[in-house]
Amino acid sequence: MDLSVVVPAYNEADSLPELAEWIRNVCSSSSIDYEIIVIDDGSNDNTWKVLQELSLKDKNVRAVRFRRNYGKAAALQTGFSEASGDVVITMDADLQDSPDEIPELVKMIRDEGYHIVSGWKKKRYDPLIKRTTSKFYNLTARRFSGIRLHDFNCGLKAYDAEVVKSIEVFGEMHRYIPMLAREAGFSRIGEKIVQHRARKYGVTKYGLDRFLKGYLDLLTIGFITRFGKSPMHFFGMLGTLMFMTGFIMAGYLGARKLIFINQHLRAPLVTDSPWFYIALAVMIIGSFLFLTGFLAELVNRRSSERNRYLIREKLNFRN
Ligand code: UDP
Ligand code: MG
């Protein structure tokens, strides 16, 4: 199969028939052999009923129904593991992304050798507050990751199937798939300016808290990419540095005391100096950081992921 279109849908009953129809028109006119995988993310409207009807009418429509609402990342991950196309395209269910982009996206993955092509909603039809915060957010993400994308969180993205079979999206990490993919060794990340439209039916599923959460997730992912495999390098380093600093301060205070005594002068109490307390605090915090690193290493060691490597190719092996 050429293409799997993965569509996460949470209460999108009104949009889905139109979306499926549109995808079918586009794909059949450019003779792309496709499937649509819709994940009903625990909707409490008619979404599942609509999907049942669609799937009866059109065998290219496949659907998975979650028992409850798990979030977009979970929906995407499930779609990824069900997908059997050579190219996988993700698309929001709300008709904000245009299926007209499909043929070009497929071409970029199949013929131009991109691992990922991310949509860029250059002209956006979203509320002002979302457009501005999103600009800011994308700037940070770019700086942070070094990946030159204008629109990290665009729902419309195309992937080489190998990418989606190699990464794991969970929590709210759907915003960072390009980073996850690059971490997995897929570095050819491209961008395509795509049409964007205002939401036609229904309402957005996210509130303002998405911006704060987005930033926290960015920190998490930056940290995990850099230190996930060897947390001791971070905590141990910081902990050791802090402990040493405190130790030197305390040593200085102690030495000063000894010198005073040695010269038979009346020595000030070590505890009179504020540095004593600072040294104490810094040493304690340093030890805790060190211990944290140690615990994190223990957790890693027991993880089933510890020896998971992505193999690209093999030669002279039997299977
Ligand atoms: N979505 C989902 N589960 C959720 C929230 C959203 O599957 O818990 C889907 C939603 O149905 C839509 C896509 O994710 O297809 C993007 O959501 P939305 O359009 O509400 O986000 P926005 O366009 O406002 O960023
Ligand atoms: Mg939307």
C-alpha cells in the first residue's frame, strides 16, 4: 500500500464524512493506493457511529475506538502501529488541514528522500492568541533542538513508514515528533507550506494550558535527549561540583580557624560566618543531586529499553 492517512478524532462526528470523501477524491485522482485510519479517542458524540457507517461504505476507512480519551499522542501512536502504507500522513480530523496536500507530500517522502515532511501553516486561521504564542513557542523549539522548522506542532505531517515504526509517541509528545525522530536517527526533515483553514465544525480540544504544558514537555524532551541514557552525567556532574564548592568553603573556614589557633589568637566561631551555612546547604544539595543521578542510573539499568537500538540494515544475516 502506498499511503496510510492517520486521523486522530475526538468528537469530530461532523467533519469525518467530508474528510474521508475529500481524501478519497484526492487519492483516486492521483492513483494513490491508500487507507484511512481514524482513531476515535474516546469521543462522546456520534463519532463512532459515523465511523461505522463510513467503514461500511468505504473499505479504505479503518477505525479504532479507544475506551476513553487518551489524548492525541496516544491516538497517533496507535494509528502508527496499525499503518501499513509506505508513507504515513497524519492529519487533524477537523478539516483544518487540506487533503489536497497529500500527493505532493507523498512525492516528497517517496521520491525526494525525506524522512519527515512537516506542514507549515504559513497563513493560519486560528485565534490571535494562539498564533502569537505559537510563534514564540516555535522559536524556542527551534533554538532548543536546532531543527529548522517553523511549525513543529502542525497536525499535517508525512513520514517514511520506517520513522513511525521506530519512534514512540506518548503523553503529550505529539508536539515533538520531529525531535523524537531525529533522536532515532532520521535526520532528513523537510518542510512544506500547507494551506490551513478555519475549523469548520465543532470546537478546539485544547485550552490555554497547552502553552505551559508545551514548554514543560520541551524541557523534558531536551533533557531526555541529552541525558536520558546517562543521567549520572548530568546529576553527578552538578552534584559533584556543588559538593566540591561547599567542601572548599568549609575547608577554608576550618583552615582559618586552625591558623588563628596556631597563632594563639582568639578565633571567631566557624558558625559566625554566613559562609558556613552556605557551604552546608550546598554540600547537602550536591549530595542529593548525586544520589538522584545514581537512582536514575539504577532505573535505566532495569529498563527494558536499555538495549534497544534501531538497526538500519544488515548484511549476510539469515533474516
Ligand atoms: N484530538 C484527539 N484527542 C484529544 C484532543 C484532540 O484525538 O484529546 C484530535 C482532534 O480531534 C483533532 C486534532 O487532535 O483532530 C487536533 O485537535 P484540535 O483541532 O482541537 O486542536 P487545534 O487545531 O485547536 O490545535
Ligand atoms: Mg484544529
